[in-house]
Amino acid sequence: MTAVFDFYRGESPLLISVPHDGREVPEGVRSRMTDIGQALPDTDWHVARLYGFARAFGASMLVANYSRYVVDLNRPPDDGSLYPGQLSTGICPSKTFAGEPIYRAGAGLEPGEQARRIDVYWRPYHVRIAETLDELRSTHGYALLWDAHSIPSRVPSLFEGELPVLNLGSFDRRSAGPSLIDKVAAIAESSGYQFACDGRFKGGYITRHYGAPAGGVHALQLEIAQRGYMDERTGEYDEAKADRLRATLEAMLAAMQPPARSGPGSAP
């Protein structure tokens, strides 16, 4: 069995989580999927590659290996809706963002299968997040979590029109300290890319659950429109686009980290 995730331990207070770039699907699941489901169209393509610079930057990295169609790591274990009144694909999706079936007729989830997937794939990823944040907070006095995502520029079922390239989520300024949010947002606003903060994407379960600024954990989500670093038509990574975007990502992550150590529970 492929490892549930790959983990790299850095020396800075920052952990970068990449929950949706995984492509692995167990054969017992893949064999029941439609051709569209097997193509994994809702993958956050190449996000781990885009953030590859972060190791040299000193960050820890946690990258999921299994597809969000196996289990969505950015959904709560009780499968509650993050955006009431809007489309929710669920912790074990049965349809793509476009509303197409992931499984062949009569071949969907079996009784107890969702609970097993949560135990095998979801829980280990979240145990690693929690343990790493505790270690970072113990070492540095605080911990920083950056949840890294991407999505096609146009997804009519989720939002109207074209999404800004940079979409910062802070759970309406609840998942991180105000000064930290403002510093990161200022970099994005001056980058030349279209930018929104707490717009359509306010942060998913990971940002909302772990972000606790009063307890010394500051979490942000960045949803990137895929036209910013790849060819959305072919799915190919675009080195020139990615290099330009990477400079902005480096600046945003640098703005998140203070030059000096803070005390426990303090805002960076």
C-alpha cells in the first residue's frame, strides 16, 4: 500500500499542508469508478510541485498521496457542510464538481466503507498535522499552518464567472492573527494577480479546525486559480507561469513568519 502521505520536517515554525494533489486510488475503488471518475478531474494538479521551494525555505511539508475521491482530507469527519446552502461534494464524494458520477451505477460506497476510509486515510493525515503543530508550538512558541490548494478558474457549480488567481481564506479572520492576515494579504494585493480574501473560499476544515490564534496556532488557506501556474486546457505545468507565481508565494510565506521568536500564544 502506498503511504497515506509524504512528510518532510523543516526547521521553521511553518507547516505547509497539501491535501488534494494526491492521485492514488486503491484498485478496489478504481475498478468501480466511471471513466470520468478515474480521470480525477478535481485534483489540485501540481500544487506539491509548485510549493517545492518551501523545503529550502525551511518549512515542513505534508503532502497527501491519495485522491480526494478516496477521502477528502479538507472535510470534517462528520461530513458536515462547510458552506451551508452551497454545493458540497462530501468527505467521500460520489460526484465531481461538475455533477458527473464518480462511480458506475450500483457500484458506489458499500455499508461501512466511508468509516473505513476515514480511519485508513483521513485520520493519519490529521494526526500528523496535530502532532506537527504541537511540536512547532513547543519549539518556537507558536505554529503556522498554510493549507495549499488550487482549482480550475471556472467551476460554475461552485462560483460565478472566473475566480481570482489568489484566494486567501482566514475563516473570516478567525483562523489567524489580524496583523498576520493583513501582512499576507498586502503582499497578494500588490502582486499584480487578482486577489480576494475570505471570498468564495474562506478556508476548509483544516484551516478552521486548527487555526487557533489565541492558542498560538495561526492557519491560512490559499486557493489558487490554476491558470496562474499551468495550462488548464492540457493540464500541463507551465514553468514560466509557475516561476512568476512562486515569487509571490515566497513573499506571502515570508510575510507570515516574523524575524524573531514570539512567546506562547502570541500572534506573529
